[in-house]
Amino acid sequence: MEVILLERVEKLGGIGDVVTVKNGFARNYLLPNKKALRANEANRKLFEANRAKIESDNAERRTAAEASAKGVDGKTVQLIRQASNTGQLYGSVSARDIVEALEADGAKVAKSQVVLDRPIKAIGMHEVRVALHPEVAVTVKVNVARSPEEADLQAQGVDVMAQMFERDTGGFTEDYDPNAEPGATAEAASEPASDEASEEA
């Protein structure tokens, strides 16, 4: 189906562009959300007659979105969730959770503006795009952790899961020399190495 875009649509085009899209996408998304008109002769005339107003309305909305962006861009919100030892959440973090966390932090955004390709299902720092306007998008960080202490570590750049993995596997290989004779101590096993080092020096 051919449609006339009434606003910029990512990967499609800008205001006034006539593009061909799948019928379902037009009927279920573009037309009901007033993002486009069917590209017939009557609508082309209607669009051209109202083009200046459509463009000025869009410019006003863009200016308002740019002002809002300053209070949202770069924000970090913290969400405490229960998760397994492997860091997988029992459940997931949705766009609504992110909207509520941003609101609690004084930033108002709509659920439809949060661009989540898929729900967040693991602890860690996640970057999420917020599209305040078709031409204005910002990024917020979502810090998902099992406790406030864990969230603080992640905020400092610590990979909590990698640390936990090291802690789980550490301790088994220390002081173990497969070539040492039974009953030999770690010190005895390491003596030849120290002799070689002193000869090199």
C-alpha cells in the first residue's frame, strides 16, 4: 500500500514522503496512529493544502521534545529484581517498569516512547533508547540488580556476574602442581623455578 507520511518514520522516510509499505503495517500502525494517509488523489491534495501547518506542528513538537530530552538523556535508573545465581531474572523488566522508574526520578515519558526490542531478562547495565519524537531520541541506562549494593558495584563498572563466576571457580587450582611428587610441598615444587630465575639474573 502507498501512503503519505505525516511525520518522520524510522527506516521509511520524512514528512510528505510517499512510500510503499505492507498493508498490515499501514492498517495496524501508520493509519490508526495518524502517522500516514493513504496515497490517493484526494489525500495528496489534502496533504499539500495542510503541509505548512503539518510541518509547523511537527517543528513545535520537536522543540518540546528537545527540551524534555535534557531532563531524560543520560539518566540512570535502578531496578532491584530477584534473579537466579546465573543472573537470569525471575520475570523481566518491561517498558512500563522503566517508565515508572523514570517518573520516580522526575522524568516523564510515555510507555510508547520506550524502545525495547525485547524485555530485559538479566541483571546488569542496559542501555535503552527513548524516542521522545520521531526526530529526537535519547538513551537512558537501566541498572538491574538483586540488591542496592550490587547496583552500586555495577554503576562503578564492576561486572558482578564475572566476579561471581571467578569466585565460584577460584580456589581449586591454587598451590596445586600436577608434576609434584606425592607429599611434596608447594615451596619444594617451586624451588627449581626460583633457581632458574636467579641464574638468569
